Amino acid sequence: MTTGSAYDGWMLLGFGGPEHPSEVAGFIERVTAGRGIPQQRLAEVSAHYMALGGVSPLNGQNRDLLKALTRAVADAGIALPSALANRNSPPFIPDVLDDLASQGCRRLLAVATTPYAGYPSCRQYREDLAAALGQPGRPLGLSVVKLPPYADLPGFVAAVAELALTAAVDLDLCATTTRLVFTTHSIPASASANSGPSGNAYLAQSRQVATGVAARIAAATGHETAWDLVFQSRSGPPAVPWLEPDVNDHLRLLAESEVTDVVVVPIGFLSDHVEVIWDLDIQAKATADDAGLRLIRTPTVGTHPAFVADLAERIVAELRATSPAAGPGQFCFGDCCANPRIPRPVVEGVAPCS
């Protein structure tokens, strides 16, 4: 282990996903418990997983990300135990905490696989950690703090821009008939309004990333391609307002204008998991085809070297701390990204955001 650090291990927090068809039903139940999602939507989501073989690629992609980050952290001279821990599928967060504790870990840093502020993307993981730490039998003295959102990483923006330029190499990005369409996960409008310490951080961060990527593409092409920020993967009750416009509705509107080519850039996700594949490669592609649009979907950042390097640098900076700077910081303190249903205990966040 690394001497002088306030930490003796770290963990990558994932959403989880089924890795066998027999796991799909239980996974969907865990994800949607208590959320009031219509049965029709649950059946649709289950069908999406089954159509792709009943296996989510997310866990494998997160394991690859953990390996890449662990190598980068080790290259910086920090040798600490690390592990992937999931919210909705094995390896579950409580089990991973027990495993790391058995290795002698007592002070852990947690890093979520979602770079944005918000209840489902940040605070809910802090609740998961607090609930696990509070379970009977958990080792005394075990504690966790969470790294804040990191959508501001230059390497994240650089990776998205490079992948978009590569994917769209056969398109004329300087043509007025070409459009960049950035997508992120739709969430309830109320959750978006409550995201971050003073509200609306989710949208602000998403727009900041889209603006940064568009600027890099413009610098590479010498032309400012028009762009929009839209949303995908809505799953809530129809009566509850969610962020709009939906990517499919927006594609139909673009088809009614002079647009002929669309580059869809999923900035709200780190991995090409089921929601990205189904909602964009299948559903949005079908919408574009029906509307007469040519659609190119760019890959998510995954283990892109620029992204991994910057995220690892931020992890290393915290792991080198001799005393964790737990809140209040810019994010992850008090009622930041408040639970929309019922207040629950949370672990603290790290104060510095850079």
C-alpha cells in the first residue's frame, strides 16, 4: 500500500447490468423498485435486454475502465487495492466493501461511472454507500468518501470530440445541412432543477460539455457546425415532466428543415451500454431512416486515453491527500442533489473538484 495517504483503497461505482438472460428480471426489479415506472415501460426495457442476448455490455466495459484507471494510478506510484462495485447487479456494493475490508482497507475513495451532478448520477451512489456501511456486521471504522462529478475534465471533452471527428470523417461537417446532436439521459425536470448545490447543475454541465466538444470540432474543421442538446431514455410516468426534447422528436423536426446529415454524440454516458445501443443505434436510427436523414452515432469515451489520463490524475490527486477534504465543497454536501422522494443518509464527498 501507499504510505502517507489518507486512503488505503478505492472503488469504481457502476450501475450494473445482467450478464445472463436469467438475471434480466431481477435486475429490472432492482432498478425500478419504488419508482412508479409503468409496467409497459418495464416490459419494453426487459425486451431490449433480451433482444441483445440478455446480457448488458456495461459490466465488461466498466471492468475495462477499472483496469485502465488502475494501471494509470499505479503508473503514478500509488499501489492500493481497487474494485468495481455495482448498484444493481453483482458485485454489489456491500459485498465489495466486505472484500476490501478483508484486505485491510478502512478508508476508501469512491468514483462513480457517471460524470454529472444529479440524484441518480451522484447522490444515489452516496446513499448506496451509506446504506451499505450501516448494515449490521460491517467492520467498525470503515468509511468512504466520494469523488465529485468530473464532467469538467478536459480529457473527457477532448475524447468525445476526437471520437466524433473520426466517426463523421465521411460527412461534410462544414455543410449547413449537417447537424451535431448531443444526447444525454433524460431525468425528471424536478431532479434536474435540484441537481448540484444551487440547482440546474446537470443541464449546465451537459451544455458545458456540448459547447466544449463543438468548439473542438470547429477548431479542427474551421467551421462552427450547428448543434443541439437533446435527451433520451425517458422511463418515468407520462404525467411527470422530464427533460425534453426527446432525440426522436428532434430528429423528425430536423428532417422538416434543410438538415440531411446528423451526427449523434452521446455525451451523457461513458460506455456503449444497452440504453445507448437500443435508444440510438436501433430506435433513433430507425427514426432517422424513416425521416430521410443520414445518422452517424459516435462512440462513447470508454477507455479513451485522454479521458482515462485526466480521470486518473484526479483520482491520484485525492489518493495522495494526507487527510481527505470531505465537504463542504462545490458538490456532494448537505442537500446537494436532494433525494426527490425521501431523505436518506449519505457518505460525504471530497471537497476539491479539481
